[in-house]
Amino acid sequence: MIPSVLPTYSRAPLSFVKGEGSWLIEADGRRFLDLGAGIAVNALGHANPELVAALTEQAGALWHTSNLYQIPQQQALADKLVEASFADTVFFTNSGTESCELAVKMARKYWYDKGHPEKTDIIAFSGSFHGRSSAGIAAAGSEKMTKGFGPLLPGFVHLPWGDDAALAEAISDTVGAILVEPVQGEGGIIPMADDKLKALRALCDDKGILLILDEVQCGMGRTGRLFAHEWAGITPDIMMVAKGIGGGFPLGAVLATEEAASGMTAGTHGSTYGGNPLGCAVGSKVMDIVTGPGFLDEVNRKAGLLRQKLEGLVASHPEVFEAVRGSGLMLGIKCVAANMDVVKAGYDQLVLTVPAADNVIRLLPPLTISDDEIDAAIARLDAAATALVAETA
Ligand SMILES: Cc1ncc(COP(=O)(O)O)c(C=O)c1O
């Protein structure tokens, strides 16, 4: 008999009743160190007091009015995002996949309005992940996500990640945009090198193509800059964000330049819940904290510390781990042992990590993780690796 919850997830046998900063607590009191942060969502930790205050204050005043009316909380958050980024304008969604939908629509409408309705193709890359909507799975294109769900939304060209020659060849008159994650998340924590991202921007400028960045997982301070593309010194035309922007409240956004957004006039897009007062009140507080004095410096310092300690961990367990990679507090350990076995061994040591493609485990801790918690993370991962080796000996 089918379970009452549609069985689309392989869930771990864990269930939490409370969160506190970097910790998740089960009903029996067991405390797990959360290095997954809800897959890069709880950027400021669980039950962050400032976010709880922002949420409860707004909850006591007004939850929802719809986008029929002015929403001051939405305006305030949009102003902050515009002020802190390349963008001139913002549309709020509830998730990353909805941000993908709008990014695709925006790019196509741009070219339609410019008198180039043929420029509907969007180039995307192998290993990418852009969400589970029809546009999201068609954009990523992997068999795992698309099989059985056809006919797929047309207009996506899939290229191998990092193949410059294939990219140059794929640029045709029907290509309107390139869509890329500056750091692939689900694909196994694969950063695009700064010079590659610069070259991509230059190519888009040269050919008059829109650059869409998917910063759903790598954005909002995760790599140590507010947005990951800042490391390369480039800006996109359109950018998708979600996850960390709401700190755990479902919130996403599409940021764009005035030019790229020029086709999105009244009536061309909408969302019942997108930009609701609750989500935006929380998002505004997240922005204040992440862009506040010294916050990102601390992320970078802790990222350096964690990375250095992980290098030591990997070196001391060559039967389990192969290499560390990633950017800031978006780190992946390529495993020698099966990554799911490592994740499960972590459960036994009360530490949570997240599997990704390419036999990687992801470490995406709250950006607020402390130095002591970093030490505890290493000790628990060390114990997990030791136990795994003992088990398989
Ligand atoms: C890079 C990227 N894009 C899009 C999405 C989809 O976001 P959501 O699950 O909020 O719809 C994800 C989710 O993991 C993601 O990592």
C-alpha cells in the first residue's frame, strides 16, 4: 500500500523535534551536529533568535495579503538586495525551482521583445541541478531526473561541464542565454574556476547572450561573498536565489538587471505567495545579518579553518576519503568508500552530512558554526571514518 506521504524520498531513520544553532535534537535528547543545514538553507543556524523574533513579530501583525497590494516588507528586502548586488530589480518566489521557471521565462521574453523570438535556446551543463519543475528538469537534462517525464520543455542545449570547445561550437543564432551554477551543488560541489566564469561572461558579452547564474545553493554568503560570482569579479544578467535567503523560511528570488528584466511587465508573471510579508520579514533580517559588519569575514575565516582540518582528516583516512573541494562553507569530500556509507556512519557519530553526485559528501554547515563546533565536526567525522574502516575490515 502506498504510504500516506508520497514516497519520493529515501529518508534517513532520523526525526528531529528541536533545533539550536548548529544542532538538531531528537525526541530522546540525542544531539546531532548539523553540517547539512537543511541542504544549505539554515544559513544562520536553527532557531536563530533574531530570525525567530522577525518571524513572530510579523506573524502577530500580518501573514498574507497577496500581490494585489503593496507589501512593504517585500519592498524593503528588494531594496536591500538591489543595494548589495548587481541587480536593479527583484521578483520573489517560494523556492529555487520557481526561480528557475522565471529565469527561463525572463530570458525568452527578453529576446521576444527585442525582435528575436528565435532565441529561445538556453545552454546548460552536465551535472547541473536547477530544481524539479518541468523547466528545471529540462534545464539540467540528466536521465535520472527526466526519464518518464516527457515530453520535456524544449529549448535546452546540454554541454559537458568545462568543455570550452563544445561551448564555442554550441553558440548559434537560436541561443539566448547560458545557465550555470558558479559552484555545482547536487553535482558534487564543483566550483567553476574564476577565469572560466570570466570567460563565460566575456563570451556572453561578445555574442550578446544573457548570463543566468543559479546561486540557489552557493549564494547568500555560503562561499564567503554575498554571491559566489563576486569572487570572479563578474556579474550576471539574471540570477536565481533561494535556500539561504530565507534562513529556513521558504523564500526565493530572481534578481536581474533592468535590461534583462525589460520584458517582464505587469501581467507577465506572478505568484500567490511569492514575496509574502512573513517570508520577506525573515529574509530582510537574514540580509541584515549576512551583510552586517564582519559577518562574511568570519565565514571566510571559519571556512579556512574547516578546510584545513578537513585536509588533515582526509589524509588520515585514505581508505575512506580522497580529497576536499569547494568554496567557503560549501565543501565536498570526494570519498573512496561509498558516500552513503560515510553519511550513515556519520549518523552513528551524531553528525549530519549530505550526499551528492560523484561519490561526494557535502558539508554545508550553518554560516554561524563556531570554532568549537568545527573541532567537534572533525572529531565526529574522524570517528565515523574509523568505525567504517573497522566495519569493513
Ligand atoms: C542550484 C540549485 N538550483 C535549484 C534548486 C531547486 O531549489 P528548490 O528545491 O528550492 O526548488 C536547488 C535545490 O537543491 C539547487 O541546489
